[in-house]
Amino acid sequence: MKEVLKISLSLTKQLDILHKNGFENIDVSDLNISWDGHKTAFLDLDSLQRKGEKSYIKTQIYWQTNFAQYNNQDRDFKRVAMLFLYLIGDQNYFLSLTNNFDKSYHLLTHWALQIGTNPSIFEFLVFIMQKRQLSAPLIERKITDSINFLTNEKNDTLSATDQKKKIQQIVYQAVLLEKVVFPGTQKPLSSLIDEISSNKAAVTHFLQTKLSNDRFAALNIGLSGLAGIIYLIDQLRDDNLRPIFDKIILSIRQRMVSIQGRKYVKMYKSINSPISPYLSDGFAGLAIVTSNLTLLDKDSFDFCSYANNLPVCFSKSAGLWDGLSGIALALLSEYLNSSKPDPKLLVCAEKCLNNALDFLLAQNSQLYFDDFHKYKLTSNYSRGPQGFYDVIAVYLNIKN
């Protein structure tokens, strides 16, 4: 994969030289280039013509019907993308048959996950295939980013401890970007976590003051509710907070229900409360916090009896905060923190990630998730593809 990316990078540089000298309509194809391991060269330039001419060579597997709407310089660069797809395993075949880049891109991302590669390395293809007025420096930068990502991915084989830390970083980033506030206040949860290192006593006092009364029944079980409080208590590592922790666990136990012999946890204490699988307000948020407890005794929370809440492979959203990516992250966290890791957790996490790929939409040369909850396309970390890619990185690191 990296070799093909290097070929694409070199071709982009070669095209830039020809374009700057006033030429375009370059025959970019597997039959017309050579590669010595460092640099590409064109074997012939018979198709070459001066800028401004309207004709263009239309080699079948390197041409899309919608290329007609672009200028010749853009078409040259788009053929680099088509060649990349060809060289990694005839991935341009379906594209040449259907003229549908979105469908082809979905197939490509599923294939990437199947072979153990993070689909994020293909973002440069979206840029090239959908962007107008392409410039070589921008393309080079995006391809270089993919090369660097592959290099780092290969070298960054994390230990189990580092994998757990990575999961915590992802959770923190989601809490930060979603501007989660401590229940009943306007104080951001992320700022309280940051304050622990400099003023632990003040944060402990804040907690004891704000949670002096039993107000847990009105809070959901996710990171925006009870799980967020547990998360903060665990970061403080103060035994004086154990009574509060025990009250929270009791409130959670009171939400347990049995459906056809299987145990679940409701979002709220009320009889008609729904059951949510998400990080934001549901069991994924609770699971990811309780499976990583450090100071507090993990045995005080019988996680195994709640395990039926986790294997949810379908959702109306794909994001980290309230979708499939967050559910997958919770599954991975439980796998890493279990004394006897269950392979089924990895299988279910992979299903979540594969299903999340179907929510990817390419528009205006960028990737988005179709966010059902917000009725719009999202690209931010906690609801868009970026957080999703970080979850995939953890999954691949564990699997490989």
C-alpha cells in the first residue's frame, strides 16, 4: 500500500512539472509509467497537448463520465487516483462499471478494514475525485499524510496499557468537544479533570458539595450523567469519595431490568425509561468507565451481569458520542480490561465499525457522517469520521 502511495506522490510531482510548462492531457495509466522504487517516469508523451485544447484521451478504466465537467489539468490528477485504485488490486473496476464514486468508496473502506488497514488513508482519494481546480502541492500533502499514517501505524504497536490510555484519551476528547457539564452546574467536566493535577483538593471539595444530596435518579447512566461522575471520581483516586461512588452504583443497580432472562440497564430510574447503548447517555458510557476503574474496586460493580447491553451492532448513527463508534470503543475497552477476554467482543466491535462505514458520505471533497440525531452531516471528532478513525486504530492495534 505504501509503495503505491509513493508512486501516486511521484506521479503528482511529475504532472506538476508538465502542467507548469504548459502541457496537459497526460496518459496516466499502468501501461505508460515506469517506477524504479524512488521516482516515476512516463514511457511516452504522445497524448500531450498545450493547455486550452478541449480534447482529452479517454482510456476506459481511467475515465469517469463526470470527468467531462472538469478541466484537463484536473482530469490528469483524477487519473492518478484511478491508477492508485487499479494498483492496489483492481479497485477501479467497479468504479469504471458504475461511474459511482460513493459506492466504490464504500466498498474500498470495507475492504481496507478487512485487510487490517485504517480507511482514513483513503481520504486523499475523496479530495482528488471531488475537488475542482486541484493543485499539486495540496494533493502531495494529503498523499504524504497517508504515507506517514501508514508508517506510524506500523511502528506504533501499543502495549495493552497504552491501548487503555488511548481509549481514555478518546473518551476525554469526546467529553471535551461535546462540552459536557457536571450535572446541576455549568462547570465543564473536562475542566474539572484538567484541574485534578493542579488542585485535587478543590475538585474533591466541589464533588462532595455538589453531590451531598441524592440526586442520581434524574441522571442518565452515560458520560453526560452518572458515568461522567464515576469517571471524575476515579481520576481523583480519593477513598473519601467512596460513599458517593457506592450511592451511584446503587442507583445503577436500581435501573436493572430483566427481559427474556437477559439483564439490561435503563437510562433512568423511571419505569418507562428507554435503554440506550451510547456513550452519551447509555451503557457504552457506563461500561467504558467501569471497565477502566483504577482506585475503586471493580468487583463492586458486577459488570458481567450487564454484558447484554454491549453487543449492539446496529444504530441510527455512526459517531463516537451517540453511535456505533462509541459502542465499538466500549467493547474494545471491556476486551482489554477483562481477565479472560472474550473474542466475541472483538467480533461485535468489528461489526459496529463495518456498519459505521455505511454512514460515510463524501460531499464537496470532504467526508462526513450522516447524523440521524442532529439531522445533518457532521465532520467533527465526536460525531464525525475523525473519532471513528481513532477507534479503528485501537481495534486494529488489538487485533494485529
